[in-house]
Amino acid sequence: MTPVVLRTPRLVLDQPGERDVETVFEYCQDPVLQQYTTVPVPYRREDAATFLLELAPRWWEEGTEQTWAIRLADVPDARLLGVIGLRSYGEVGYWMGAQHRGHGYLGEAFEVVIDHWFRAGNERMTWSCLVGNVASARAARRAGFHFTRTGPATVADRDGSHPDSWHGELFAGEPREPQPGWPAEVGG
Ligand SMILES: CC(C)(COP(=O)(O)OP(=O)(O)OC[C@H]1O[C@@H](n2cnc3c(N)ncnc32)[C@H](O)[C@@H]1OP(=O)(O)O)[C@@H](O)C(=O)NCCC(=O)NCCS
């Protein structure tokens, strides 16, 4: 699959690469990011290099996952702010560098990735996070996802376990606004 560049008013989503190694290495030291994602712990510079130079390009090539760097548009050599990925079966995943959270960048990137997925003719998109990851769940709720269940994680954690997770889904043509039925701490 040829990498696709997506744009929003403030952002460009493009292929992450060698220039992002130091940034990803830095962001992935964050304990919150380590708690809620399956990045290696401890996270070494080599892990960032493997992700950016081997895994992400291979996923694009094989079509197993579209992985985008989230950057500010119209800034030369813009630094990576976060990452959003979309697996071939429609599961979305994301993280932002700690200092770039709370600006609505993730929500903006999420919307354009949803558009991209449904424009390609797909019918369903899924999302999940570990139970208690309110920031991730609120982003999915705001994007229009329905809460479906609490149950084992789809993707294995570092220790091979499938910890309790919140799951949601969104179908083509559905409104992109908060739906009822989420856990109370996410907004009900
Ligand atoms: C999940 C993540 C990408 C969201 O990005 P963000 O920039 O914080 O997104 P937003 O600022 O739009 O916040 C999303 C919502 O969560 C809320 N929120 C953010 N941090 C929160 C926190 N610590 N506790 C409760 N709510 C929180 C925001 O108020 C916002 O709510 P709203 O939609 O009702 O306004 C970011 O928090 C992150 O990178 N977390 C660590 C990695 C991670 O958990 N990835 C997801 C794995 S499934």
C-alpha cells in the first residue's frame, strides 16, 4: 500500500521516519503512555528506530497498518506531535506526546482518519483502550463511537495477557457526535 498523506486545517498526517527517532524516544519515556499502550518498557532509542525504520514502513507496505505522524501543517520540518494508526481490520490506535495533549490535535487527526477509512468503502471501525483510560475513551466518544462492552483486550499486553478493556465501534454514515451508553467517568 502506498503511504497516504492526510490533511486538516491545522495538521498534516504523513509517514513517520528517521527524523522522528529522537522525538519518539523522548515521548515514549512518559509513564502514562507506557501504562496505556503496549510500547516496550524500558523504551530505548533502538525501539524508536525499529518502530520508525522497520515496523511502520513494513506495515504500510504489507497493508497491515497505516501509521501516520501527526504534525503541524505549514511548518517546515515540523516535529512529530503524536502518532495515529489504523489496522487493516479497522482498529484505530493513537498517542500524543505529553506536551501536545489538550490542544484538540488528536481529535482533528482522528476525524480525518475516520473519513479516510469510510471513504475507502469500509463499513465499520473499532477502538479500544484499557479500562480507566478516560482520555482515550473521551476522544472516541467525541468522535461518535458507541461503547460496546468491557472485555479482554484485542491485542496482547507486554506480558501476553489480555487485560480488561473498553471497546467501541463506529459505522459508516453514523453521526460524529457523542453517543449515550459510555461508562459514567467517560461521560455516560
Ligand atoms: C489519548 C490521547 C491521545 C488523547 O489526546 P489528547 O490531546 O489528550 O486529547 P484531548 O485533549 O482532545 O482530550 C480528549 C478528552 O479527554 C479528556 N482528558 C484528557 N486527559 C484526561 C485525563 N487525564 N483524565 C480525564 N479526562 C482527560 C479531555 O478533557 C477531552 O475530553 P472532551 O472530549 O470531553 O473535551 C492522549 O491523552 C495520550 O496520548 N494518552 C497516552 C497514550 C494513550 O493512552 N493512548 C491511547 C491508547 S488506547
